[in-house]
Amino acid sequence: MSDYFVDPDIAKAKTINADFYNSPEVFEQCKEKLFASSWQFIGHDDLVNEIGDVHPFALLEGYLDEPLLLTRDKTGALNLLSNVCTHRGNVVAEKACKLNNLRCRYHGRMFNLDGHFVSMPEFKEVENFPTEADDLPKLGLFKWGRLLFTSIDAQHGLAPAEVIFKEMMERVSWMPLEDFKFEPTSSRVFNVKANWALYCENYLEGFHIPFVHAGLNAVIDYGEYATELFFPYSSLQLGLAKTPENCFDLPVTSPDYGKNVAAYYFWVFPNMMFNFYPWGLSVNVVEPVSPGECRVKFFSYVWDASKLNKGAGAGLDKVEKEDEEIVENVQRGVKSRFYKQGRYSVTREQGTHHFHRILAGLMVK
């Protein structure tokens, strides 16, 4: 694990060892060391808009692959539950629907929509039954605006959600997130032949913009592009425009008032990006598939439709394809016998260095 040491001094540091992107063992270790303990985006509250609505899903499908269930119970409260019956492990709810109670179709065990055990056939003779262990386990659920997040191990995880998301929430607190509407026709899923961490690294630096994204470079003022690190687990890349057109109309209370802000690019460890544009928000989630593959989901939330396809928030599919091509090339390169580690640009790769420092610290635990 000493190969994963990254010097805190970026001027002296070498990048994380290439083994991180290629090793099946490391890929498996990341499940518990990084992802099970982190907060993950699960969608928005409209998934269960009415009392009785239930929405089953797998958290990081194919990787953590944890069966979960979002419900809105009879009191109107949101609940996030394990979707695994406490009797013999059957998946309880198999599709999104409206229910009065949850009933396992294997042996008939019943639960309330808040997860509490209700009844079980043929169990009268069982001693010391039921107990709390017969309820469906409930997970922590963090709500920001209409966006929902959870952690499989929130109690022993990296940090409370209020700490993880603090700087981002404060920076854009003037935005009416409750008014942002999910737009499924603008949302996308991209399958990328590259390790999930390589995709994140590419996102975390604007160094490549002039070389990879000609369209974006025409809008963004590369000379004023700035990275802010929020310790311990997030960062911001502030995209300033060359002209005031297609920028945010910032309130005087914003710390960025007076600047031509075209985009806020927030990253939250390990795999979430929150891209705020004048038209709204694109949430990007990078899901590990294999050491050399990941799945990137784009969720679009529109605030002002009149500003779509303008400025830095235009042509996102094209930008994604450009990023996809470059990180797939990097994935092929880091398999080389001749590549082990690189160095960082002190002025342009602070975000990637920050990311590698977090990875190195957690992988040795």
C-alpha cells in the first residue's frame, strides 16, 4: 500500500500508482473502503411523490449492488429501507408502485411503509419474536432541495452529509433548488471504457480544456479558471466567462458577485459532480463497473428553460464525448509497462492532487 502515498506538497508529489486503475483486487477493496462509507446520490423526491408510493432500486448497480427501497409512508414521510426481507432474504418490492403495506411474496411477511414489522404467517410458536431485528433496516436519508442522498454506513462513514455538502450548499444557497425540475429527456447514461477514478481525475482539472474542448474553451476564460479545495471531501472549479452573456445573475450576497460566472463545477468524493449553469443543474454520477469500465449517469434539473443550450451549459453531450475519448485513451496508457506515476501541474491540477490524497489516505486504512 506504500505505492499509494501521495505527498501533500503538490510540487513534490507523484500521482497515485497506476496499479490503482488496473488491479481487480484494488477495485474490490474500493467497495468498502470508499463507496460503502460515502454518500451517494439516489435521485429526487418525485420518485415517491404521493403517499403509498414505493420505488425499489439497487445502489451502484453491479458494484455495491445493494437492494434499497424508497417509500412515502402514510404520514407523508420519506423512508429509505433495505429491500431485503428479514426472514429469508427475498427482495420485497420488485417494481415501483403504490401500496398500503410491504408484503414479501415468498412467505408473506408484512411490513409498514416505514419498515416496521407487522405480521408473519406460521410463526406463533417462534420464541422471542418479533424483535427490532425483524424490521427492515432503515438507512440515513439526506435531502437537499429535492435531491436525495444516502450512505450504506452513514454512522461510521466518512463524515455527516451536512459536513460533506456544506461548502457547496452555502455557495449556491441563493438558488431555489426546490424549483428545479427533473428533465428525463435531457438525462443520459454513458458507458465509458475507463476506470471510474480516471473519469473523476479528468473532471477535476481544467488543464485539458484548451486541448480537448474547443467549444467550451471559446466560452470559458481559461486564464481565470480557478480551483477551490474544500477539505476534506469536495472541491469547486469556478468557470468564468470571457463576456457577461449567458452568465449567472448573481445576488449581492453571493461571494462571486461581480464576476462573470458561467458555471459552478462542484465535485463531492468519491464519484459525484454537480454542475450548475444558468439554466439549472446537471448531476453526474460515476458508477464503477470493472477496473477498466465505468458508467456515467447525467441527471438534468431545469431551472430556467430559456437559457438551455447557451454558454458553458450548452453542448454537454459533445463535451462528454470528448472527455470519454480522452479518458479511454488514458485507460489504455496506464496499462503500459512503462507507466507507473506522473507529476502534477502546481497551478492546474490541485483538484486531482486533492483527490489522490484522499484515495491514498483511505486505501491504507
